[in-house]
Amino acid sequence: MWVRDATCGLGPYRADLVETYWRWEQDPALLVGYGRQQPEALEARMEGIAHQLRGDNIRFTVYDLTGDTPVPAGVTTLLPDPSVRTAEYVVMLAPEARGKGLGTAATHLTLDYAFHITNLRMVWLKVLAPNKAGVRAYEKAGFHPAGTLREAGYWLGKVCDELIMDALAADFTGPSAILPLMR
């Protein structure tokens, strides 16, 4: 594990977990939250992971550390734009991992990494407005409202707004899991 707090850890994105990642991605709640309309075949997902592992995006497997052994519980991704030192943020949690605070913890750890290791100055995300739990988790982790894309998404068959949120390195407040490792 590369970085951790008491609840959650971030480790490498792993090819041997492709079927686990795929299972999470087929969850109807995740499909609605991402605004996707269709599931993906496992074969297509298996082809896609090789490209993802070689790409420039920063991906972490999220581990639930609340039990006796670490358990894979999700994925966080930073999609960097190096020319302006920013990145888009995406998180995916397993259905069984939701509602435990892991989304907030994983997001905070990913921001910590983004600002202290990757030296990004800003991280942003898009979230469908009806996803109230997601918005709350992002706000707890340090994101702030930045704008609205009106009628840009769908939620349960109805048109909805998409919210843009951002987090600035200058506003990032601890506790940091990264800084103590540098001392």
C-alpha cells in the first residue's frame, strides 16, 4: 500500500483485479451515478485494462482497512492535464463498501497524493446533481462547488444538472498521510 489512514489505503491498480473492477462497474447504482446507459462485457474490460495500466492516468486500488486484512473496495483515478497542472478526479466504490466513509477517505488520500506527490495545483470533478451522497462525500474530502452544467446528465431516466467541483492545493488541509513520510 502506498498511502493510508486508519480507514482506507491506496495501492497499485492491478491487472489481477480486473474481474473485481468489472463487477463493481456493472452495479446499477454506479451506472446511474456515472450517467452510463449500458454495461460492459468482461472481455472488453479485460482488453481495456492493459491500456489503462500503460496510460498516463494515475489510478489507485482503494482498500478497506477496517477489518483484519485489507480488502479491495474501489478505485480512484486522476486524469492529469500536465500543461496546466490539473486533473479530473473519478472514484468508484464497490456496492458493499458504500456508506462507510471510504469514499471520503479515499478521495482525501487521493487529493493528498495529487497535491504532495504529483504537484497538481487543482483537481476537479463532475457529479450528477441528484447524487447527494456523492456531493457530501466530495465536500467532506475538500472539494467545493465550482459551477453547473445545466441539463448535462441523466438520473433514473430524467434530465438533470451536472455539478462541477474543485479542490485547490492551496486550500488542502490536513491531516496529510504523505507529509509525515517525507520527514
